[in-house]
Amino acid sequence: MLKTLQESIDQVLNEFLKDFKEGTFEAKGWPLFSSAYILSKAAMNANTRILAKKYPHFRDNCVSPGSVKTDMTYNTGILTVEEGAQGPVMVALLPDDGPSGLFFERKEVSSF
């Protein structure tokens, strides 16, 4: 039986969680640095496309604010919080007939 894209994403995430819990994620080839963060962002990007196709009357996009000076980055980012907020605010205010299923890097459409 063919799996849906959502089922495939879930399977990959479940595999990672299993390997992480068992301590085998390095041997299985998962990213060593920020692996959970990287996988969560990849899943979010994939789900953005799925939701955009499933619900075409909604605007479903994702946006990376860039490297922002926050506690999460130990204040090593290059953008202020205000500068980092510009992309997400712009995407949130897109018109009802605006794009959907896209990934924005700050304020520009980018490839996944």
C-alpha cells in the first residue's frame, strides 16, 4: 500500500526518535548537531506544502526570520529582534489571494 506524504514524514520522525532514544542516531547517519531542530524544521516545511494543497482557501506559509539575537542563539545572531520580526509579520499580512505553500527566508521566497 502506498503511504501518504504525511505518513512518510511521520515515519521518518518516529525513526529518528527511536534511534535517538536507543542512542543509535549517530550510527544511523542522522545529523549530529541540532538534529532534533533540523528534523523539526524539515517536517514543518513539508507540512506547509501538504496543508497548502489540502486547504487551498487558507494561506499556509513558513518563514525563517534569519539569525536573530535571542537567548536561543546566545545573542550571537546578526539581526535584532525587530529586524527578525519583519519577515514573519510580512508573511502574516499577505493578502487573502496571496501565495501559499511557500518558504520565506526573511522576506524573500526561498526554495525548501
